[in-house]
Amino acid sequence: MPAPVTPDPVRPGQESVWDYPRPPRVEECRRPLTVELGGVVVARTDRSWRVLETGHPPTYYLPVGAFVPGALRDAPGSSVCEWKGRARYHDVVGGGLVAERAAWSYPETSPGFEVIAGAVAVMAGQVDRCTVDGETVVPQPGGFYGGWITADVVGPFKGVPGSWGW
């Protein structure tokens, strides 16, 4: 049985991932976001959605129209999320580089997640840079999860060593 998690202290203007619900909640986000690869911006938007789940930093889903033409290419494989449904993968292409399977989307979602159907999430650790309000995000640890860590979100975050059973 895993040890109980002690949430990090929350300062004014911050939120704890331990206050996020399970099952996760989706909320609209109007903060400016960018994704960069190969020294170029491959996506830019000020309208996205955050999926907030206990212990995870927010995963941002960008409208497919936020990506420059040619920045997304279908990739092989799929996976299943117990909450959102079956995901398909995309390569991210920019500046002469290809980040294989660095993005995913849910063409059809489970009930409650319809607002993100077709929207695209990006693994921050597989591209050059992702930003929220101009702040460079830190990728969620562990390489499996797609959360974006910013200064206004505190953990500890699922994905660190020893967190598998959280």
C-alpha cells in the first residue's frame, strides 16, 4: 500500500493538484499557450481546455486549428483512458524536426469529455518548448503523463519515482 501523499504548501495565486477531482474535470482556459519545435511556433491559441485530475498537473487540449498547417501528422497506435476514451496519436512536425507520437487526441470521447473531442494535447518533454502565459512549462515527470507544470500549480505530481500507486 502506498504511503499517503502530503500536498505541497499552496501560496496565494497557486492551486494544488490534490484539490483536483477524480474522475477529472474539464474546464475552458483563456490563457495564451504556445508549442515550439525546431525553433518555430507550431501551435498558438488563447482558447483551450484543461483536464484536471487528482495528483496531475493540468493537461492542456488545444483546438486542432491552433496548429500551423502540416504541424500534425497521424501516427500509429492508440491507447485507452478510463475517463476520456480511446486516444489516437500524432507526430508533431516543425522546423525540420519530427517529434514522434508527441501529441494525442480523442476523436470521440466518453460522456462528460465531449468538449475536448478532436482537440490535441502535447507532451511538453518531447518538443522544444511549451508555454502558458509566456512561462515555459516543466513537463510532468515520468514520461507517460502529459501534464504541464507552471509556477501556479503545486504537487507533488504523479509520475515522480514511487508515485505509481497514488
